[in-house]
Amino acid sequence: MLPKSKKVLFTALASVSMLFSSSIVAQDKGLISIIVNDMSNPYWQTEGTIAERTAEELGYEANVSSHVGDTNTESNQVDTAITNGAKAIILDPANADGSIGAVRRAIEAGIPVFIINAEINQQGLAKAQLVSNNAQGAALGAQEWAMQLDGEGSYIELKGPPSDNNAATRSNGYETVLSQYPDLTLAASDIANWDRTEGRNKMQSMLRSHPDIRGVISGNDEMALGAIVALKQEGRLDDVLVGGFDGSPDAVDAVRSGELAYTVLQPVAVFAEDAVKIADHYINTGETGLDSEKQLYDCILITPDNVDNYTSPFVLEE
């Protein structure tokens, strides 16, 4: 019989051995490369973090990188994934047209690509494109915004970059709804590239030219939060209604405080996880299990009425 001290040591060594073996097994399935836009933005941080966690839970090594909207950086990251022999690439594309070449190179190298959040303008390359239903979400937001404004007044719109199809889809969705309100007038609009600082700066400039506005409708939360900063600086926040889009933690806090009228939650936490699970299914079976390449995920309106159901970043319990 082993002495007690040796038993403890033996048990400890066995546990370490099992843990090490499990770690090796966890990496046996290979690499999944996850490429997102900007990890400093809470939306894309959630996207990358959840995709990485899901890949690791499924037994893959995961690598997360961000291109910050630059197609050259994205191209290099895709080439790195090819060189590293990735089993799959999860990609939030930098540009609807400009990302197509990088996706094609990965496919030609035998690496399946799964697009999330923003589309590319070519069908049949990516194995799946999982995106928020931006038209539906924009309609939800615009209806809420118009209702809170009682359907009248002049307003400003902050837009995302033209290279991102989501920007145009949301803006068009806003216009479709707001055009039904003849007493709502678009005073000015500008591109603020999904960025809080740009949102603040563009808002300051437009506010000087259009001091009598009653509302601001924004293509995402970061730009809306920038507009709030500008309105606060001018002492105008109490009489200007601001609406956002994304459902970020900061925006939800602003809804709670009454600074933001609402935000539209994109289910990024859901489709980031789904993309990796679909990739895993494809790696194992050669099939995605989907009925079509493009999959739309409906958005959810967050207002003071349901804001307390927001339980974690980009997750609303209904």
C-alpha cells in the first residue's frame, strides 16, 4: 500500500496527466480562424469572443483577429489562415465587394468560409452568410422613434460606411417607414462610419446648421452615443430624441438612464455561436444543414419597458 503522501502525489500527477491529455484532445480538431471588424467595439468584441469560445468548446484551436474595416489587412489575415491550414474561417467582411477576392482564395485553398454580420455581394462562395435582419430591425426602430416624436419635426440621420451593406439597408429601412410621416423632415445626414467620436463630431457640425431639430436616428449605437455627447455639450439632450441600433451594453445603459430612447438589438451573440456550430457540422459532414446560404436573424427592440431583461452583452431574455 502506498503511503498517504505518495497517494496524494500520484493522484495529483494523474489529474495533471488527464488535464494535459484533454487539452491535447481539445486541439485535435484543428484551427478555426475568426476574423472580425474591430475588437475595440463592444459589438465585434462580443462577436469574436463568442465565436472563439464556441470553437474551443467544440474542440478546436481558435484564433481571433480584426481588420478594422481594411481590406488589405483582411486579405493578409485570410492568407495567414490558409498558411496555417485552418479547417474553417469565420469572417465578418471588411467590404461587401472588396472582401470577395479573399473569400475566393480561401475557398480555392479548400477552406470553407462562413460569413457573419455583414454580407458579401456574391452568392455561392461562402458556405453560409448569417446576418441580422437589418430591414426588419430598421423598421422596428423607425416606428418606435416616429411614435415617440408624435410623427412630426425635423431630424438628423447618422449613417454607417457605404462599403457595409448594413448601412444602406438600415438607412433605406428608416426611409421606408419615416416617409409615411409627412410632418417628419430630414434636415441633414452624414456618414460617421459606426464610430462614436465621428458621431459626436458630425453631430456638432450638423447641429450648428440645424439647431431646431427634434430627433436623431442613428445606424448604430456608437454613433448615437457620440450624438448624445454632442447634444449634452450644447444643452440640447432634453429636447432631442435619439435612437440607436445594435443593443450594445453602453446603449442599454443609456436607455436605462433615459438618454437614449431605444436601441435595436442585433442577435450577434446567437449568430456568432451558430456560425461556428455550422462550420463544425460542415467539417464533419460536408454539409451545412441549412436550407439556403443566407440566414436572417430578427432583431429585437429594447426600450425602458424591457431593458431589465438584458442579461448579458447582446442577450435579451424574453
